[in-house]
Amino acid sequence: MSLSNSILRKLPVAGLIVAALGLAGCSQEKAEVKDIIRPVKVVEIAQAHDTRTLSYSGSVRARTESALAFRVNGKITERLVDIGQHVVPGDVLARIDPTDYDLSVKSAQAALDAAERQVETTELARKRAEQLFAKNFAPKSQLEQATLTYDQAVATRDSARSSLDQARNQVGYTDLKADRDGIVTAVNADVGQVVGSGTPVVTVAVDGEKEVLIAVPEMEIAEFKPGKLVKTGFWSDNKLTLDGKVREVAGSADPQSRTFAVRVSLPNDQRVLLGMTANIEASAANEKQLVSIPLSALAEKDSQSIVWTVDRGADTVHARPVKVAEFAADGVRVAEGLKPGDVVVAAGTQFMTENLKVKLAGGVAQQSASAGGDDASRLR
């Protein structure tokens, strides 16, 4: 009986011990739950660049192109050059029918011959009048009349001579000749076609300085001023890079494309050929610097766009309001709320709470995030 009483007296003590152990276990589990540290990937905002790069494609062309035309009307009988052919001064490019102009030369020659005969006749009459006047056989008025007739004959002869020279020039104009070294880039008329004086027949790109013609939209045209230095690359040769200079900027936009024509002069280089595709790169100042972050880093709280930033000292996260400027293919452009050095949670924002303990997971990788799409953040 005494043994049973002793056991009964010890039971409450044992129950208390078991209860105490149970409570201690629960407290430890709660502590473990409370101390959970969530691994996160982050984006570190780096210093934004002060400049950005503008890139435009264009084609290489000669600085000077001459649209050559006949100086007289006629029907083209020969075309002696093709596109891409190199020509030198004096080379005949095309001919028109010279028949009518040859006839004009013969007519002018006949008129000149007649005028010269008239001069000879009037000269004899003038000399005879001088002799008669000297011997007092004729009045002075007769001498004056003979002299006047002779002068008129001389003037008529000179006019006929000029007409003959003009007719001969027109015969020469029936041959269209190159006046400078260059390459034929276009043929605008062909054999059998009747053309007027001044109608372009052949276009020649003059040898010498080359340039690249690009089209620049109006929002960037202010960055291109005559004399600005640019870099020129070529699709045909990635290793070929030349320093170019803006030579001319159009004063008005193209009415259809609403772009401005900009001409960039190139240094003389035999590797650069007409018609090549070139890429012009120019630097421009960033007036408004935007920070780019991944779309997954953007969250919303109380109808306000936010990001979760990491406090490096305490390894905790905190919500920060941001102002979104625009959405892009590579992320979100942020205008306000972030600065260089900020560490932003890049993924899993739906699990973030204020002051949540985190640790940075993964290695360091590069990600584009800054003004103008330059590299300015690091993904950890």
C-alpha cells in the first residue's frame, strides 16, 4: 500500500516534466520558424553612364555626283558605257544623231563664203572711190558711201564666221563626254530615245572623297552638328573602322519619312567602295538618366509601384516606392526611387515582407540596367 501511494505522489511531478519538455520543444520550433532566412537573387544598381551611343546605317556614296546631259537636242544613236564602268576625261559616253548639225555647219560655211566674197567686192569699190576722190573725180559722199558698204560687209562676214563656229560646236556637242575621273552609277537614257538639252543621260560618281548618307529622326537631330566626329564601321569588314566627320545636315525633314539627311565625310581608303553599307556611331549626352531593372523586380503595394531593396548591414528587405518611366523589351525603366549602389530583389517579390531576413543567393552575373540601355547593374 505504501508503494502505491509513493507512485501516485510521483505522477504529477512526471507530468509536469513531460509538459515542460513539450513546451520547450514548441518554443524551439517557433524560434526556428522565426529565424528562417530566405535566399534571394538581387540586382545591384551601378553608376549610370553620362553618354549614350546613337547608331544609324547608311550607304557609301561619292561626295560629288555629276548628272551628265547633252547640250543639244537629238536622238541617241550610241551608248558606250555601262553602270560600274570607270571613265576618264574625254571618254565618249553616248552620241546623238549629228546629221542636222552637220547640215547646219555646211549652211554656215556657205554663208561665210558669200560674206567673204562680199567683203572683197566692197573693198575694191572702196579703194576705187578713194582713188577717184584723191584726183577730185568723185565727191566725198561717194567715198563715204563705199566705206560704209565695206564696213557692213565686214560685219556680215564676222557674223557668218561666228555662226559657223557655233554650228561646229553643236556638232561637237553630239558626243557626250566625261569631264572628270569617276564611275558610272546610273544610265537614264538609252539608244533610240529622243532627249532634250539638259536631260540627264549618264550619272558619274566623281573619284575622290566619299561620304555616308544616313537618315536621323527629329528627336536626335540636335546631336548631329557639322564637324562632329563619329565612328564608321562597315558590314563587309568588321575590322575596318574609320573616323568620320559630319559634313552636312539637311535644313528640313523629308516630308514622307520625317527624317533629316546627314552626310558624313570619310577619309580616303581604297577598301571603301561605293554602295557599301556603313554603320555610323555617335555619342550623345544623357539628359535624363533612367535605371533599368528586370520586370520581375517590380511589385505593387497600395496601388503604388515598389521594389524591395536589401539592407546590406542587416540583411533585411524594405519596400521602396519608385516611379516607372517606361516598359522595354529588356525590363522596366525607372525614373525616380533608385540610385547607384542600391540592391534590389530581382525575383520572388511576392514572398517579401517588411524586414524579412534574406541572404544573397547565386554568383555574380551581368545584366543591362541603366540609362540608355548601358550596363549598369549586377545580378547576384
